[in-house]
Amino acid sequence: MQLSNARQRVDRADARFRMRGSYRVHPESMVLLFDDIITTGSTMRACVGTLISAGVVVHAVLALADTPARGTRPVAHQAESPASMAG
């Protein structure tokens, strides 16, 4: 099954996470969030927002690759802070 957008992917992952019940969010935990590729950034932003709303401190977000927007030239990517990605 192919999911059409980042929110659906996050919702589906969230549902699987809840069904298992074997993981718990420990408030004030520090995490590093990894993704394989950033296209629009919406999946990463949704994940960061979900973690922050659960009380987790997102220390950093990392991706293996970033795709430039259509019609633009690739430039050095400047990192955003995880907190700025959440809102």
C-alpha cells in the first residue's frame, strides 16, 4: 500500500506504535531523528512535532540526502534547529 503524503505515513506509524504498546515515551528523553531522504521536509517536521508534543527533546535531525526544489540549483544546506521544524 502506498501512502500519499507525510501525514498519512506518520499517522500509520503512530497507529502501529500504539498497537504494539511495547514502547513508551519517556518525557525529557533526548533523541536523534534519522531519515533516508528529505524531499519536502514534511515527514521530518511531522515527526519532530509529534515527539516534542510528547515531551521528548529532539537533539538533532539527520538525513542521508536532501533533494532540491524543482527549478533550483543545489546549494549547501543549512541546518534548522529541531524546535524550529516543529512549528
